[in-house]
Amino acid sequence: MVYKRVTKSSAEAVLDGDIKGWRRFLPFLGPAFIAAVAYIDPGNFATNITAGSQYGYLLLWVIAFSNLMAVLIQSLSAKLGIATGKNLPEVAREHFSKKTSIFLWIQAELVIIATDLAEFIGAALGLYLLFNIPMLPAALITAVGSFAILELQRRGFRAFEAGISGMVLIVVLAFAFQTFLAQPAWDDVAIGMFTPHFEGVDSLLLATGILGATVMPHAIYLHSSLTQSRIIGRNEAEKKRIFRFEFIDIIIAMIIAGAINMSMLIIAAAVFHTQGVVVEDLDVAYNGLKDILGPMAAISFGLGLLIAGLASSSVGTLAGDVVMQGFIQRKIPLYLRRAITMVPPLAIIASGVNATYALVLSQVVLSFGIAFALVPLVMFTSKRDIMGSLVNHRITTVLGWFVVVVVVTLNIYLLWETIFG
């Protein structure tokens, strides 16, 4: 735990005024980058690419709006951990009945399994596309890779944060390279980003998918855990300063996650929409990039998919540990949890189900759990007896409930259209 001691001593030096300038931000960077991985998981790939290939740059503003919501939600989660020294499941257990806590734990575990399905399949699909490895062997290789990433935890949270941040950087570079090759129409990009607009019911449904997939319940649970004891404020004034530093971490991480999601849509618009081709499968997108932009573009796409899947899968495993410990005060070894959660995706891959279809189904299951994370989060952070001086301002609470209504309504609509549409 040398990394933890060094980070805490550096943070205390910042809070005491001994470190100034840009270096004072460094001890507080990291938690948001781990949470942000959830926003670039493979489940977002298919939605963004379909939106770009079908409607060009039209729905870029939806991603921008989604990112603003993500900043608010993740800041509330981080603030809860800083103010209380507890994560969201722990606070929920203290304020809800035992039966409610057990229910919340069960639904959170199911959501995390569904999320892990998307991430696991995405990483395996990346291996399949890059190396032509059949999906089942690719899934087994993915399993080994996810165990290797979790091993970083044994070296301390700073090592894990550095590892995940490095993987995010690879994804950034991969999509920056593809964007450069795609040569998008930047005037149209600007219009799409700042001009809210739809073209019929199908574009509204796709926008709903983008918005609905933005809020990841496991990222909410996990972020509060990452900040609860990482750097502990010695008084209310220090807690406020810690939150201000962590908010900068959130802004940076969410800008990066938003840029990655936007680049997916921009690439699809520039490469496929201009050709009149609608792409709904990731393997079709890979082969299309190869045919139109060349093999290096396709390789960078496959690499981004692989790395995003591996990173987000490991983060999902950590979130599962948090919800079990928080809601029911039980804990199992992290590697055993990883092994258990690998069973559903391996079974689905072995059954031969279309990978992109499985990703869509996982997002449907994910939709069920959003309200159960968002509602308690806004409710708890609005209470002074829980949050102290970090209680939400009235406008923050209003915005929080607005986001709850928007996201939950859109996910209900998405579920209805998926099941009955």
C-alpha cells in the first residue's frame, strides 16, 4: 500500500498549502478515469456507429448532452463518498430496510452481469476481428486478460488507476487515428454538436438509446467507493476542497469519454453515411473501415474495441464487489467473482448468438437498474444530515431530479420499443 500512503501524504501537503501550481491536482486524479471506462464500453460502440451511419452528424448533440448529464451524476457519486466516507450501497443499507437492501443488491448484481456481458463480448469480438480467432477461444483469452488487469490491484489503487488510464489513452489514440483518416466535414460536425434536431421516429429511438446507455449504474456505485477513503478530509472545509479537485478529475475524464463516443459517430458519418451505407453490426463496421480507409483503420478500430472491453470488464468486477459489501455486508474473493461473472458471456458466446444482438440485449437489461441507482443518489446527496456542508445546492437537486426523470423515461421508452416495437 505504498502508493496509497504516497497519495495521501501528497494530498495532505496540497490541502496544507505546501504544494502549489498544477502539481496540486495530481494526487486527486484517477477515480473518475476508472468510472469513465463505463461510458466507453462496447455497448456504446454499436449505438454510436449505427447513429452515425444512418443519420450522419445529426445526433452528435445527443452525445454532448449525455456527457453533461454524466458529469452531474458522477460528481454526485464522488461527493457522496467524500462527504460520508461511505459508498452509495453502504448509505442505502443504513437508510433502507433489510429487505429493500437485499432487493437492491440482487438487481445491482443482475445489472452488473448484463454489463459484463457487453464488455466481455466486445473484447472477444475485438480479438476475433483482429486475429480471426473464433469467438469462444477469443472469449477464453479475454478471461485471462481480465484476470491480468485485476492483478494490478495488488500493487495498490494508484497502479490500477494508471493501468486503466493507460488503456483509455490507447482507445483515444485509436479513434483519433481513425478520425484523421476519415476526414470528416468539420462544419457539419459543429452543426450536429450544437443543433438539437431529429429526423423521424427512428432517429428519436436511436437518440434514446444513446441517452439511455449513458448512465451506467455500476459506475455510480463504484465512483462513490473510489472516493470514500482515498483521501479523507479532516474537516468540512477540507472535504469541500477535495471535492473541487475531484470535480476537475471528473471534467477531464468525461471530456475524454465524450470525445471517444463522438469520434465513433463522426467516423461512421464520414465513412458510411456518405456512402449511403447503414451499419448495425460491429464486424460490418470493421470490414467497412478496412475496405474504405485501409487495414490500419480497421486494426485501430478492433484494438479500441478490445481494450475498451477488457478495461470496462475489470471495472465491472470491482463494482460487483462494492455492491455486495455495501448492500449485504458480504464479500467474496475478487478472482472468484471474476470467474463467476464470466460464465454467462461464455455460455452466450458458445451458443453462437450474434455478438451485436447480445450487446443490444445487455443494454435492455441494464435499463432496469438505472432508477435504483439514480433515485437514491439524488435523494441522499440532497439531505444535509447525510452530506453536511457538501449537501446539494437547490439548483443541483433540481437538475438531478430532472436527469432522473429524463433518463428513466427514455429507458422505459427504449424497453417498450425493444420489446413491443
